[in-house]
Amino acid sequence: MLIFVPTDLELLSEATRILQARNTLALCTVIEKVGSGPRDVGAKMLVTEDGKNYGTIGGGNVERRVVEECLKAIKEGKSRKVTFSLNKSQREGTVGTGMICGGELTVLADVIEPTPRIIIVGAGHVALPLAKLASTVGYEIVIMDDERKRANKEQFPMAQTIIAGDYNQILSTFTVAPSDAFVIAHGEPDHDYSALKWGLQQNLAYVGLLGSKAKVKLLTDKLRAEGVKEEQFKLLHAPIGLDIGAVTPEEIGISILAEIIALKRKTHY
């Protein structure tokens, strides 16, 4: 049976497509080979966060074990180097494969993530400093608002995407990724409620709601009464931001971004 082995250019083109679709991947490269093994140094393969692979480093059990290690690396958000044993008796510190080629393969699983993205619902006083700060540290910015006079390129030149209109229509067609942070900062209770209800139903890294404890309780109680599961509220950060005594919109923006970064660094989404 013929095995499709993409060129490096084809592999990198596929990696670009995967990242542009806002999915995380691991680029696996054989960096050392001792004895006999299915592929030589330089052989590459992509593994996506849903366990699919593109390309090959040899097939069979060794490839299955490489995919397993890559998924662990993706979950941790940390690249790793792993040596796979192709012997009946494996050396300590290696991962067994059940193969009997007689050698060892060392693979670098390099975790590559899409550009981090913050989706900000509401184009008001807090949204602007938050967007500026987040853009400075490398986040892609999405602004959503019901008023075009607030959500426009003149107000938010740093935003890659600006969407204005009815929130229910916007959210019903908007696609998110697991690495996205979703910040609800509109202020109008009905709009915040709609966005919160939608956000808690998505597979998101972070959902934050700007508002007082009383407002948070009012909206979350309403959602519970409508059947939103308690497990879904684990995503919610409300009131939003780290407690640094923030008062001004700029300080609140700092507290929100700091909370998102702290979560990312601790759990890597």
C-alpha cells in the first residue's frame, strides 16, 4: 500500500490552513535516529488537537504513540521531545511502541497555536483600552456592538474584525475557537444577557462579564432558571478582571487582560 508523504511545502501549507482555522497543532519532526527505524531524521508530521494527522513518520504503532504524545503536549500547551523505543526491551526513559525494528526515534513535538483572540461585546469605555492593551501584547481583536457609530475602524483601528448589528444575528453566525477569550462589556442588561447565554454554550477558554455582583447574580439566576447547567458557569469570570482595585476604564482594561493572561499561562486554555 502506498503511503502519501507530503513535501515540506505541502506540510507547511496545511499547517497554515489549520492555524488560520484557529486550531492548535503539533509539528512532529524526527530529530535523532539510532539503529533501524521507519523514517530518517527530518521526517515530519502534523497532529491536530482532535487527533488527526497529516503526513507520516512511519505508520503503525510508533505513529500512534507519537500522536498520543502530541495530544498530551497540545493539552499542556508545551512542546516536548520524546524518544520512542523500537526494541522488544525498551530503555528507561523511552516510550514503548511494540515494534522490533531494533532502534530508537527521537521526535520533537513542537506545539504551535493560532494567534490568540479576544472577542469584545460592546464598544464602550472599557472596550477601547482593553482592545489597545490586548493588541499591544499580540492578541487579535474582534469588536461587536449594536451601534455602528461606536463600532467602526475610526474608533478601533487596532481591531482585525468589527461587526455591528443585532447581537442575536451576529452571534448565531459567528464561529469561535477553544482558545478564544469572550469579554462581555456592553452594559445594557438585555444585550449582556444574550451574549452571556450564547458565550456559556460555546467551547471557549474564557468568558468574562463586566458588571456589579448584583447584575451578575441577576443574569446568572435567570440563566439557571432557563436551564443552563451549573457546569457551564465554571467558564464564567464575573465580576470580570483581577481584583486590583481598578476604577478607571484603563485600569479595568488592565485587570481584564491580566486575568486572561494569568489563565492562559496557568492552564494554557
